[in-house]
Amino acid sequence: MPSSFGRGQPGPLRRFTVLTVCALAGWLAACSSPSAPPAPASAPAPEAPKARTCEEGDGAACFEEALKAERDTSPGKSFTRPAELYARACNKGHHAEACFRVATLSAEPGGKLHHLGRAREFGKKGCELSHAPSCALVATQYLEVNEASRNEERAAEYARKACDGGSASGCATLGVMKLQGQGMEPDQASGVKLLERACSGGAAVGCFELSGLYTLGRGVEQDEQRAHLLKQQACDGGHGRACFELGMASAAGSPDVKRDEAKAAALFEKSCALKQPEGCLSLAEALLKGTGLPADAARAATLFAALCDSGEAAGSCGALGDLYMKGHGVARDVERARALRQKACDGDSRDYCAPR
């Protein structure tokens, strides 16, 4: 008789062995039933949609291109390109931050793109897109002293929108307006609260304005120490005027502030870097005399020249004229010295009107 493991019919032992192996491997169903048909091949994944470009009107794409253009430090950099791209992102892509950046670039005093009408136009567009900082910028535009279209009621409207939208600087503007009764009935208590809110929210201008109230005791109890601390907070937050006033206090000294010429010079330096004209003028004078820092007549002359050209600091043209007359820090040039002194005289620096 052939063996159960031969080539004949499988015996009971072989059938048992095969079934046992299948069961142990978890393949009993596969062993006892026909194999399942293969699964159909899966459909290819759909292609991701192609990102739109700035040229196609994508606001985010235009904004990114504008950021890149603004950060460009190459010698041939275009100063108008970032604003053009931000404007496109604002107009075509309804990008609120882009609207704000166009407005900011246009509002910068002495900037290459300075244009108050354009600043207000794009600030309004950003505000309409619920961008609180844009509303705050428009409010300040309506308060421009030399603007024919100054409108305190509209300024109050936009300042309120800005503050309600979470802009600390908007709250500061609204607070000052309430204190002064600009575009509304004066309200000291409300104004103080708004300035406190602005200062605690990170608006340096709010801290600076609040320091003035504590100095005068207006709406609050007079407190010189509190005023000084608030002014320091404002300076730390980037308020140029606050740094200048702290520098003047350090230069003069008082019962509450120790006289420190080096600290004063450092504060003037910071104030000037923050584009405060009085800070730059005081820094130039300190450099000329070597007060609190090494004397540097050439740098002083550069500062005086920039201030004279901008017309933002009385006396800078006359001081520069003195340097040209003496050949101190610059090459001596009598004709230029006289022209600068005349410019100082025409600009109400009466000390330079008398012949020298």
C-alpha cells in the first residue's frame, strides 16, 4: 500500500496537517475557499491647484513680493516698487495689511513716497477691511495741522473705530482728543482711562501723553516720579520725543534726576535714530562740544545739514553756516556760510540776521 505521503490520494493525516497549517497561519478561509479577485487599481490623486500669482490678482502673492522688494538692500533698489505691489495687493486682493503699508509709506515725513492724500486713501481702504491700525492712521491724518482738509469730527470717528478694533494707538489718539475736546465734548476722566488703556496695550504715545498728565496733575494726582517712569516706558517703546525730553532732563539735572551728560548724549542718539528733529539737533550740539561723547565736528555738520534741508529744526542752518565760516568739520566756504546764515535768518533764527 502506498504511503500516506506518497503521490496517491492524500490520507487523513495529510488533510489534517494542511488544515492545521492553514489555521495556524490565519489562512483557513484562503485555503478552504477560492482566492478573492484582485482589488481594482486606485484612481490617480487629483493634481493640487496651481497657486495664483500676483499678476493674476492674488493679494497674498502680491504682498509677499512687496515684502521681498521692501527688504531688498541692493544699490539699485527701487523705492517705488514695494508701494506699487502693496497697492496691487490692496486694490485687487483686498489685503488689509497691504493697504496699511501703502498708507504708512506714504505718510512718512520726508520719505521718498510722502503723499498725505495717498496715505489717507489707502488707510481708509484698510479700515474698511476692519484693519484697526489703518483706522488709527486715518485718524491722525485728519488731525494734520497743515492740512486744508483737517477734520476733527472725522478724526474722532476713525479713532473710535481703531480703538474699538483693538488698536492701542487709536485709543491714545481718542484719549487725547477727549482731553482736549477735539471733535467732541471734553471728558478728562474718559481721556485718562483711554490713555491708560493705550499705554498698557503697548502704545508708546499713550505712555508719553499720560506722563504729561502726571507732571501737570491734570485729571490725575501730580506725581513726578510716576511721570518720569511713564516717559521712560515711552522712550523704551520707541517714542522719540520722550527720549529727547529724558535726555534734556539728564543734561540739566534736578532733585529727581541725576545730571549725567553721557546718558543725555545716549538718549539724544536714540531720539535722533527715531527721527525726532530736536534729538538730532541736541546730538549735533553735543558732538560739536564733545559733551557726553567724543567730539566729532564732521558728524555734527552732517546732522546740521540734514536738519537744515528738512527745515525741521530752527538754528540748524545757522549752526552749519558757522562751521563753514570757520572751516570746522567741513572745508571753509565763506559764500556758503553766508547763504546758510541768510536761510537761518529767513527761518526766524533772528540771531543770524545781524551781519558777522
